[in-house]
Amino acid sequence: MSTNPFPGLSFVGLGWWGNVLADAALASGVVSIVGGYARTPATRASFSAKYGCSDFSSLDELLGDSTCDAVVIASANVVHKEQAILAAQAGKHVHLEKPMALSVSDAQDIVSACAEARVKLSIGQNFRRWPMFRHAKKMIDSGELGAVSLALGHFSNNLGITAGEESMRWDPVENPGGPLYSYTIHLADLMEALFGKVESVEAFCGKIGGPSRTDDVAAGTLRFRSGMLGILSGSYVAPFHFRFGIEGTKGALHFSSASPPIFQKMGEQMSEAKALESVPDFWNGRDSANAEQFTDLVRCIKEGGDPEVAGVHGVRALAIMRAMLRSHGERRAVTMEEILESD
């Protein structure tokens, strides 16, 4: 372990999102960035110059660095399992981006490896940390919304058009189901954070002719143990936009990338719904949520306990995506129990 008063983070995968996470880590004020590794030398050099850290030419070199306390893995999905387990075996705490792995069993292996090595494992499912969803959770728990019957989450982007042939986002092995692993998985974790565990899933994916080798669109229905339903949907060939709605017997909450959070009480007309002015909107919430991930990880490293979004949550969010894919392929409802046991 390093003697730096701030735990040292090294980054694996230094693309756009790796840089977003590095900025968030610095914004947290509780860590230092000590190194980075990517396959491309120019990418490593740019990252090390930007953050004043070491340029590691291999993962082994990064993991052998005594100033590195934790590894942030934002690399290609297909190497998540190998890299996370190697990091754990080297005694490094792990922050792992979603999806954890390409199968539930691989994700479970990561959880087991981190537990065996007694290192912390946090997962980059950050939507539950956004201030507007923290507020939603308080309203749900206080009964202000009444009994929730339905939640609707939608997140689209145009990566199925723009990412390009060389991107993993166009690879049906690394990124099956179009938007599922990119965005829908965030909504799945958020749904369980707000409403409890999903019991079963029924879903479809579709191809409308986009240039990507993945599907272009996906949509599914979640049945929760409580009896309520959730709907997840997204397109890979549409303009960037986000919507999330919560329908209760006393009122409805509406979140959108295009407007402030809105609350409509039962009995009010749509025109009478009120903006929640004190709640940060979609755009102002993301950065603080990203930084909070690292504050949370450092708290666990120093004080013990598990991160708010731990391996078990990453496994379940992935399992919902895997259940959606199996449901589409087999044209039937898929239970979480079976996907957790056989994927």
C-alpha cells in the first residue's frame, strides 16, 4: 500500500469514459491518480500528461506499482473479468465499470475473487446516486407517492449510427441487444434501488436497419416481487434523450433530460404539475454522482464495509440484461432465479 494520505488510483482503459472517471475521481478530493494503462502508447502518453501520473506499458506493471491502492477498470467488456480478478489477486481494490462481464457466472467469479482477496469491489452503476433519484427514493419511502404501480425508464442515443465498425459498441458479442449494456443496465440497477428486487423479465430486441452489427432497439417489462411493473426501453439509433417516470396512487414523478423534475399530485391536471426547483436536474446530477463513487470507495477502504453499489448489485443489473436477451431469444418470460443460476 502507498504512504500517500490519499489512496492512489490507476486507470485501465483510457478512452473518453476513462477520462470522465479520472476527472470525477479528482473532483472527489479524496484520491490521487498515480497511473494509467491502455494498449495504445499515444493514449497512455496523453493520459499521463493530463493527470501527471505514470504511463504503464502493461497491466502487470500497473499492478506491481506500490503507489497504486485501487484500480479503475473502464476497458472493453470482454476483458473485465480477467483484469478485475488479476487486480484483486494483486491486492488492489477495484472500481469496475458496467457491465461487469459478459455473463452472470463471470461476474460472480469477479465477486468471489475480490472477496477471497479481501479487497473492495465497487461497480460503476451511478444512476441511483444522482440527486434527483435520491429525492425520488425519499418520496417513495415516505409514502408521498402512495403505492407505486408502474415505473418507466427510457434512455436512447445514436451510438448504433456513430460509434463505428471498430468500436465495441458495434460488436454483438461485447455489446448484444443494442442499448442494453450501454444504458439500459443503468436503469435496471436504478429500478432495483428504488423498488426492490425484480422477479421476472419479458423483452424483445429489434433491428430496423442501422449500420451496427448489434440490434437497434430493446424494450422489456419487469415484474417485481412487490407486484409492481417496470418498463425499460431504449434505442441505439435515436437522438440522445432520457426519461424516467414513477406512477403512484398519490402522485407521479417525471424526470427528463429535456426538463426539470416534475411532480404531479393525484387530482391535479397535467398543466398543474410542479417543477421540483430545488432538485438538481439530469445534467447537474451526473458529475456529482460520478465523484461520489470514489468518495464511497475510499470510505470503505479506510473504514470497512461495502460500497453502496457493490458486486451483488452489478451482478443483478447484468442478470436483468441477460434475462432480457434470453427472453428475446426464446420468446418467453425469464425468471431472475434461472438466469442467476444458469447464465
